[in-house]
Amino acid sequence: MPLSRQYLIAAAVTAAFTLPAFAQQAGTWSLSAGVTRIKPSVDSGTLTGNIPNVRVGVSNDTRVTGAINYMATEHLNLHLPLGLGFRHDVTGDGTLAGFGKVAETKALPITLIGQYRFFEAEARFRPYLGAGLSYVRFYKEKGSTLLTALTNPGGPPTGVSFKSKLAPSFQVGGVYNLNDKWFVEGSYTKTLLKTRGTLSTGQTIDVVLDPNCFTLQLGYKF
């Protein structure tokens, strides 16, 4: 074999072993998809009006979600979750404990998080911490027959609306690189969210939601 060819083969082999196989370098984009479970940590106030100690609980929900990521540097990643919203039942608590659903709503969190990823860009596993802001939009709210019977017996159905809010979000998670393109990512996000429900009959109720968000996704780097 000619000497020059030997040098070329040796250089190619050396490059193959020295190039970062799992690199998440500055300028890298990625997409991911999987599932997210939202579990509110509810601390309910009481409904204003004449009936004492009317409180509420809020159900969990699990949906298919996605995300877009952009590595601004080798350690700073910008994370934008994608989804079509979550559906939550609002159930009676306090005086109404055990009576069932009083309302329902959909919630769409629009979130941007900056993640600091530890270890080097070529590491197979990279844990991270993140912080950002979430705008949680509530829509398609609907009161139940129980709510009408409680607040407006004999009258038209009682409507309800929840105030959309901007809230801080904090995240911990990790990325495991399967190869140079595919990865698995898991994260836990806590959003510090409080809202107010307003009924068409005039009563209001303040509710701390502080949702816990658990996400597992499969992703692809470009």
C-alpha cells in the first residue's frame, strides 16, 4: 500500500475516534416528541357568597407533546415546549367534597425555558437545570349542573372563567444521547401559578395550582 494512502487511512481513523459523537454544539437545533403529565398541587381558597367553605380540587391530565431546542452555546439551551393544551376537571372540596365535578377547563401553557446543561458537549448524558416563564391560557371553561344548582337554582346555567396568568417555571432534567442524532430526554417542571375563577353569578374563588409537569420524549438533532 502506498505510504500516502496509509497516512490518509490513519488520519481518517484518528478523526473518527476524536470527533464528538454526541456533540450538542452551539447552533444545534433539535425536535422531540413524547408525553407530558400535568399534576396540579392545589391549594384552594373559598368561594365567595353565602355557602361556607366551598373549595375545589383540580384533576391531572396526560397529553402528547413536543419541543423545539436551540443550543445557544455548548451549555445554554433554549427550550420551547409544544402542545395542544390540557383538560382539567374542577371538583368540589370542603363543603362539596365527594359531590363530583363543578366545572371543567382547558389550559394551554406557553413556555420558554433557558437550560444550563452540565458536562461537555460530547458527553453521552447531560443533566440540566432550567428556569423561564409560562403564560398559562385558560379557555373553553364550562360550569356543571351542580354548580348551577349551588349558585343559581332555578335560573340559567352558571358560567365560569379562569384568569390566564404569567408565572415563573423551574426545571430539572437530563438528556441521554443514543447516538449522534437521536436522544431521550426526561424532565420535571414546576410552575408557580395562581388563578382566580369568576362565576357569571358574581362569586369568585382564588386557587393556587402550582402544577407539576413530568415529560418524557424522544428527540432528533439537526
